[in-house]
Amino acid sequence: MYLSVEKKKEIFAKYGKSETDTGSPEAQIALFSYRIQHLTEHMKKQRKDLGTQRSLVRLVGKRRRLLDYLKENDIERYRAIIKELNIRK
């Protein structure tokens, strides 16, 4: 499996407040970005995998909604996570 428990804890520890902080928008955006990156690489090899394509589009939408939420509520945190993850908006 590409996303192990250890990898999730590492992402949450780096972008969240702690290893167990799974609810903060920054941690969720980072996790979604990791998954999007993995699925994008998969789609480059398997172009006709429509199930994965649908999942990728849904993940991008979820991440966009979280980024919009963060932008409305705390612009500084939004700018920090955009800069740190190199997400273009």
C-alpha cells in the first residue's frame, strides 16, 4: 500500500500540530496533496483507468474546498500552506 500508517503520521506531524492532529485543514490538505501526487503518477501510466480518474478529480475538489475554507478564515495560514506545498491557485 502506498500510504502506510507511518507515512500518514509523518505528514500529520510535519503539517499538523502533532502526529495525532488529523483534523486541521493544513494536515488534510497535505494528505490530499500526497494522494493526488500518487494518483497523478498512476494516471500517467494507466490512462484508461476511469475509476482512478474519478477519484483523482474528487480529491482535487476536496482539497480546493479546504483551501477555500482556509482562505476565508485565515489568509496567513492559507498562504503558508500554499507556499510550503507548492500548490498553484
